[in-house]
Amino acid sequence: MHVVATRLVVSRIGAALRASPPGQWLLQGAQFAYFLGVPYLALLTGAFAPSDAGLQGSPAPDLLLGWTAEEWMRALGQAIALGLLTLLTVRLLTWQIRHAGGCASAAMEIDPAGRGASSDASVAHSIRDGIYAEGHWSFYRALPMVMWGDAGRAALLGIALAAAEALLAGRRATSSVSRISASSSLLGMCSATFFALTGGNFWIASVLQVTMRISLARIAPARQRAEPLEDVIV
């Protein structure tokens, strides 16, 4: 579905849609439906339980969304540690690319809000894309959780599915495949690692994604604008 949508967006029809305000709203609605609507529909139909996607922990009524205060704090600490480690890795990669004479901005781009976008617009795009990304990845990890109940396997298969989807969506009329940036790969690995360590907490993971994207946009500002529906996010 995403592959078909991406091919549509990069076609002449997609260009015409992006050129008009109603078309832009249509594309934004398509993004919302794909990244959040499809997982929500699967949840409503009972394809997986909220706990499989990290939306809820134990069903005990006296817990906050199924997790104790200690579990919340432990997951938050792990998210902070992973976030700092990822940002440090990006810093080192950026320094190495620049030291080698390359363009760090192009190599490290993720989902830029666009050249010339205001700071508020960039933050808004980061919030949107972070929630979309985590919702999409949580959906991909839910099925392995139903099958095996193992967070490690679910995280590994989920990131593999997302990477395969991004590669297929990046194909054009030629046999070339679009680049998956280092920053996008690190974001995906960070999310998968967090899920494997905690068994999934969508709420903290989403905050982690948003914070990382805002930070990365300031560390390695992108040079080019990503096309709508083409920023899946691995």
C-alpha cells in the first residue's frame, strides 16, 4: 500500500496534488490514514491486543496504562540513555563525514520539514513524523508479538519489515533504490532497541522519537525536502 502511494506521489498526479492546497490536505490525510488509521483499524478488529503494540502493559486497573511507577521510570531512563547514545553517534558520524570532505547535511538527513521552514513548523513536522513513525513501527511489531510473544524477535522483524518497505517505496522507474539515511536508520534501531529492552511502551517511545527528530534536525539540518508519503521513516 505504501509503495503504491509513493509511486503516485512522485508521479505527475502527485505533483499536481502538491501544487494545490486541497491536494496537500488530501496527501496529509492519506499519511494519517496509512500511518495511524490502518494500525487503529487492526486494533479495533482484534488483530492484536493493545499490549502487543506497547499501548498498554498489564490490564490491572490500579496501574497507569498497565505499568507501575517503577516501570515507567525505568523505561524513561532507558529512553534517555538510548537517545543520548544515538545523538552522540550522529555527532560522531557528522564530524567524520565533514572531516572526510563530504556533505554531512545530505548524508544525515531524515525527514526535514523543508528548506526555509520556520522553527515552529520544523518542530510541528518532527512531532507529526515521530508519532507516525512509532505508530507504524509498533504496528509491524505487533504481529510477531502475537505469534511469539518475544519482544526481541518482534523488534528485529519489525525493523526488517520497515527497512524493506522503505527500500521498495524508494524505487523509481529504474532499478535504483533510494538511499536510507544514517539518521533514519539510527532512529529505527533506537526504537527497536527500546522495544526489545522494555517490551514496548508506545507513549515513552513516541516522546523519544519526537525528541530525537527535533534534536537531529538541529544537529544535522537537511539540505533537501523529503516528498510527502515518502518519509517512512526508516
